[in-house]
Amino acid sequence: MILAVEIAFFVGISVPVANVLTRLRANYLPHAVSLDHVMEAGREPSRPSLWGLLFAWRHYENPKIGPNIRTFIPMARRVYRLEGIRGLYKGTTLTLVQFLVMLVLILLLNQPSAYHPNEVRMIAVERPFRSLCTLIVSVLVLLPTEVLLRRTMVHHAAVSWRHPRTALRQVLSPAEVLQPWRLYIVPGLVPLQLFRHLTASYMTHMVRYWTLPLLEDFVPQVSRQNKDTFEGPTSDTFRVTFWGLLLFVGWSLSVAVLLVPIDCILVRLMTQYDRTTSIDASTAPASHNHQASYEQDVEDEMRATTTAEPVTSLRPCYGHDQPTSTEFGASEVQPYTGAWDCACKMYDEEGEESLMRGAFYTVVGYMLMAFT
């Protein structure tokens, strides 16, 4: 009962936050040319204030193509206005599946701590190599569900996972439907995802053990039998030193700042796929058999849950014909070919603010995780 309450609380809080952040980071806002900027081209440039220089990426002076929303709260309001509360909880089913898969992985791949038999940890500093292998396997196993989850959140229609076959056709390209392993060869996705988790989770645990062993608390609580020397905790073990705390805070802040553009790039890589032939609410198959009738019923449900205006504008590549790519008039561009290519194109096409979206929530969330 307690576990069910904890899961419900976790899903109720995390899904809307992840949903809004995903849509915010996936929202494609290329530069546009406005008449005001053309008229001001010959004027002497004004000196910006210090505040404007520090937070220039938050200003809305540059014209954009698409829904010009670059912060969390306005995007949350837009999702609620266009899709209602149901839109904020898009991907709940996949989140529960992901949570169950993670629980199974923890039970299968992890052993109880040698010093705390009642605790099972994904990363244990007393077994660094085993923890590293466990983390890599977990990231690779959970990668497909992570990709499906992000694509479900940004899809212009409701993706009903009560009909898995139809849902997969909505969020996968034709090649990925026939060969699901292609999710692992999305350009730049696997290396960047591994780097993110190794840095944010594995290395942070190790640095925390070196600087603040009190937070790891893996030392034996009693002396071992048949030993003449005491191996339990001492006053030095649980002492928090100034330099140790300073180093760990510095490490955590550095990693948190690094994660901001990484998370933005990961969302773009996960949501880039060929959507031209996936199921759309405006198309309907011939109803000459049971399968066609079944798909017609599903598409009728999609039509009822499709909004007149998409919440986000997705980057138009592969000749996309869905509203998320055509509604706002952005020109077709070339797909991302890797993580670095994605970062460069985001900077060139949309500006530095596209790499900084959701920075506050990423930094705060990571700092809370680092000290727990």
C-alpha cells in the first residue's frame, strides 16, 4: 500500500514536469526576419544593461517562427490551454512501464550492500566496477522506453498505449517499426545518454564518497568477527570538512550546468524521426475488413483528441507532413547527424537560448539528487 502511494505521488509530480520540459526543449524556434529589425538596421546600437548581458538568452527581442515560448510556466499554460489536464499527463503509461522495468533491473542486477544487507543500491562505491557495468546495462535497456516516452509527449495527437500496435506506428518511423533495434543507432543518442548517466550518477557518487563519505554511509556499522582491529566508523569518517563540502558543491554545480545543454540535445535527438507515413488523424483506411475497422476506431479517437493547433513546433526534416512540422511555416532542414552537429545547428538556427531551456529545473533537480 505504501509503495503504491509512493508510485502515485512520484508519477503525479514527475510526469507533468517532464512533459512540459520535453515539449519546451523540443519546440523548434528558428530565427525569422521582421520589419522592425530591418528598419532598425541603420540605427546606432544601444548599450545593453548588465542584467541584459547576463540573461540575454531570456529576452524575446529576436523574432521567431513558431510558438515563441521559451520558459517552463508559459509552456505549461499552453499545454493546459490546448490539451487540458490530459495533455500534462501524456506518457503516464510509459512512465509506469519504465518504472517497473527499472525495478526489475534493480532486483536482477544489484546485490544487497555488503555493509547494509537491507539496502539495494544501483551504484555502490564498494563495488565500483560492478556498479559501472550495471549502470551501462540499465541505460541501454531503458533507452527504447525513454525514446518512446519523449516522442509520445511531443506528438500532436493523443497516443493511446491501450492499442500498442497503433501507438508504435505513431511514434516510430516505418524503418523502426520493422527493425526496433534502429533506436540504438539514432545519431549520437547512445554515447550522449551514456555520458550523461556516467557523469551525473556514477562519477557523482564517487566524488561524493571522496569528499563527503558521510552521505554515502557504506562503512560497516560493527567490527568484523575474528579481527583484532576495529573497522567500524570513527569520528573522522562522519566529519564534514570545509574543503570536502566545497569541492563537492563545485563538482555538483559544474555537472548541473553541463547537463542543461545535454538534456536539450538529447530531447532533440530522441524526437527526430521520419513522421511522414505514421498514422495521422486526417487519414482513414478502407473499412473492408476487421483490421481496417479497428484502425478506423482508433483514428476516430485520435481525431477527437487532436487539437486545432499543435502545442509545439517540431523541426521539419525528412519531408514531414504532420501539423507539428507544417503548422507554423518553418522551412525544411537537414536532420541532425550527431550530438555535436545537433548542438551546432541548434545554436545557428535558434540561438543559444535553445540550449539553455529548463536550466533552473535541471540545476535544482540535480543538486537535490546529488545531496540525497
